[in-house]
Amino acid sequence: MKSSDKALTSKVIFSFHAPDAERVCVAGTFNGWDLHRDPLKKNTKGRWKIVKYLEPGVYEYRFVVDGVWRDDTSNASRRSNPYGGENCILDV
């Protein structure tokens, strides 16, 4: 990403606490719901994080923890999805 592109985007930090997990990713409308594209990195306290730069808009997302779709418990803004669950809503 060029520095001029960053001016059009906002820094978003995705975070998930899963100390026993082997792999955590975030998937959503910003990455085509790709389960593998945006892996988070784990710190020594078991919190997983990733920084994304997103253009203004409304996005839906979920975490994928060791292959299982999970909600972002820190985000109460939700929308039903066609699979009987809910996607988290992020307004950038």
C-alpha cells in the first residue's frame, strides 16, 4: 500500500482472545470471506491481533478459530447471515 492510499483508509485492529488456539483468522466482506487471507498473530497472553487498513464503508466479518466460525464478543453490532448465525458489523 502506498502512503497516499493510507490517507483514504482507516486503521482497524481486529483482536480475539483464544490462548489455546493454533490459528485465528478474520474473514469478511473486506477480503471476500477468505478464511486464510488475514491470519492474526498471537501475543504471550493469548490475544490474537491484526491491523487492517480499510476504506470507509460498512463491513461484515467473523473470526475463524481453528477452522470454527466465531463471533467477536466485543462487538454487539450484528446482522443475521444465511447460515443461521450472525455476522459482526463494522462501520469504518
